[in-house]
Amino acid sequence: MVFPSRGCITCKQRRIKCDSVHPTCGRCQKASRGCIWDQNEESGLLFKSENAFAQGKPRRPWKPRERDLEPAEVAAISLTSDLVLDSPTLLSPPTEDEAFRFWLENYVFSDDEIPEFAREYSHYVVAYRDKARPDSSLRLAVSAVSHAVHGHARKADELIQDAEMLFSQSIIKMRREFHELTQNNIDELLITTMLMALYENIMYGDERHHIRNQGSSSDPDIIGSRFWEKVCHHEGAAGLLKLRQEHGWTPNLVLERAARRQLIRTCILRGIPEAPWLEDGAQFGEKGPMLELDSIMIHVASLRQRSLYLFLPKSARFSSQPLPGQIAAEAQDLDAALESWARDLPEDWRFSTRLDSTANSPFDELIHTYPSHGHGAIWNRYRAVHIIVNSIRRRALSVMAQCSSQVISTQAEQDICQEKIASLATDLCRSIPFFIASHIIAQDSPSPKRMIKIGSNVIHTNYEILPKLATLLAWPLALAVSTEAVPEPQKQYLKIKLKSVANTLGDSALESVADQAEFKF
């Protein structure tokens, strides 16, 4: 710190003592001289300013140290801290541009197209985007996603480059907004983090976006570690939900419920238990069949995490891990709970089965019809969860059978598990035609169209599977094709459909699941 003479320049040049009175000192006034002050000297300032804060100007925003944060705050802010970003020249976020309209028309359900119990967080994006500031992280994230999907659909490299720039801007903006977290902006930030996770999936494997760290895993493993090695935005979303609870802010159950459903599905994929503050679906407004299935899925996430050691060779297992018999028993209880869930559903949840000779199936010509695509989506999530529960039980029984005394007693139970897996996979295959726009119209036109009815709307499209419907198929198909015990004919059919879903969505992560067996169940 420098402490120079506080006098005016005129007195300094005259080499006399200045009384430092502003704006004209007594000496200069008495001598009728011009009183000149250094431009850094201000009235009342007792030292020379060396920075803006010393001049009384606002200090730059405070950035808390991670050790000073609560765990939930660390989780929420860490979703951006691992990214190394340059500060790009800010682009003006597009307003109703072509990319956004493309995403809105093809990827977002309207209210009358899907019931609330099957809605995802994306259903609420537009309402919050319209209220957000033009330069907000939410607006930028929406633009990044819409440019990415439009760029993949058109195979337009310039759109992908724009998407990368917008994504970088959104990350930078969200860092600032998180430090100003309030009741008023937490919903926007929650949607933004979920959109960032979607963007990561779209850009998975793109060298412009993902630069693999040295020493990171390059091969698929049981839990898809390659997906989570850089950043997992879903952890940030879970942290935001915890912060809302801790601050006692008014919940937004509709949005939180939709986000939480996807977080649970991610936990099952990753082989980790759901966070304790997200376990009770009733707190988020789940009810009826959705609450029952929700509770089962929470237990399945935990069971998968505790059963992962069954994939290891015997020499790599530890005595502290659950006994295979305990895993098998818990899986049997969940299997019974799932069968009860399907059996006790109300009549308006039931599906019908009919014969269709045009169905492109390798094993039969039966297809399903559901009350809505939302009902079909929940049925398929049930089937996917039921498949992996039986796969876990079958694997646990197989490990038990390595003891010669138990070979006979477990083989029959393993066969039952295998039969259930085959039946559930077949039903999953039979459900897919309901999601496909299979009616070709105007076949003689240069660009024949397909037609599908969603809710009360009849939609003409070039897609085999409309992107918004593909989002409903992605998760159950990813689980089914990753389960070793699914019979090969069903698995190959489901892989073909998963690739179609991935291509429709422009989702590189799903494509990798279909081609490279990113997960194991």
C-alpha cells in the first residue's frame, strides 16, 4: 500500500504544506492559484487508490471456497467446475429461430399429447424459457440443445459449432447465476442442469466437445463409466433439489417430480443408490400406480449397486459384500412386488394385444395398443426394471451354484428367471409398433410421409419414430439390450430399434449403448 502526500499538485510543486481541503485548498485560495488534484484523489480519501474497490466501487462477486459450502451446494456447483472453458464472445441467443422451432415441434409434447404422470422436465422448458432473460443460462442451454439436435438432423457442422459456443456461454452464465441462487431462479437452474445433461448425451463422442482425459477408461464397463467421467449434471440437479428443501423454499412439485423421475433412472443405469432426500416419492406428489412403481425403482437402484460385485471373478470379491443368497432373496421380493403392481393396475391402465401381419418382428406378429403413449412408456419402464431384477437374481443364483451342493437347487430357479426375462423382452418388442409411425401416405410423392396419432393430434412426419416418442423408448431399450440374459432374437430386434431411436434423437450416447454394450445388467 502506498501512502503519498495528500496535498494538491499545486502545493507540491510550490513545496509548501497543503491543508488538503477539497475542491480548493486554503493555500491556493489565498494565493489565487488554480488548485489541481491528482485524478486518483477524491474527497475524503485518505490514501491513494490502487484498485476499484479502494475507490469505493463494488467488489467483484464473491466466489466461495468449496470447503465453505454445504455438500448439496458442492454437488450443484461441481457440475461446471470440471469444465475448462475459454470465455467466448457472447452470441445473441436466438429467439424463434429455425433450430428452436425444429426442436419444439419434434421433441416437446403438448399438454394433450401425454398425461402428467409420464411427462419429463422438457415438457416445462418452453414456459420457463419464455419468462427467462434473453442472456440467461436457461435460454442459452435451450439454444445449445436445439442447435445440436438440428445440426445432427441436417448433418450441418456449422450448427454443431454454434451449439458448442452456446453451451460454453450457458456454463459460464450458470456459474454466475448459481451464486445468486434464490427461490425465484432455482427452477430455471434445475431445468438448465437437466438440459446440460441432455446436451452431453447428444455430443457424446464428439471430439469437439469431449476431450478424453489421459488415463481415463476407454473400454465399456458394467456401469457405463465413460458416460460419467467428465461431468454429471444430474448430480447438480439433485443438489439443487436438496438446497430447496434445506432453505425451506416453496416446492414446485410438478417440475421436481418430472426431474426426479429421470434422476432415478440415471441412478439405475449408474449402479448407485438414489440420494436419501429423493427417496420418498410421496413428498414430490407421486401417487397411485406411479408411487408404487417409484418405490420399487428406488429399491432396484440400491439392489443393483449392491449386486455389482457379482460380475467380478471370485478372487476379487470381499467377505464384507452381501451374500449371493441375500441378493437373490431381495430380487425375488422385488420380482413379486412388480408382478403385483402389473396385476393390480386399474382398468384404464390396461393394454390390448392384437394380431398384425405387417409387424416387423422376428418371432411373432402380436402387437400392443395402449390407452396413450404415456401409459405405454410406463409399462415399458416396468418391463425394463422387471428384466434387470430377474437378471440380478439369476446371476446371484448362478454364483450360488458354484458351490457344488447347490447346483441342483438353484438351476430350476435360474430357469424361471430366464423364462420371465424372455417373456418381458417379448412384450417390450410387441409394444414398439405402437410408437412407430407405420402408415405410409402419398407413396408416389417425392418425399413420402408417415402418419401417427398422438393424443388427439394426427402428425405427419418423415421419421419412423417421432423424436418426442423416441424419448419414451430410449431408457427401457437401453436397459434391455444391455441385459445378457435377454434372448438373442429379441435383443437384436431391440438393438435395431434403439439405433433408430438414437438416430432420431441425434443421441450419440444411445448409439454407443447399442453398438458397444456400455452397460451390463
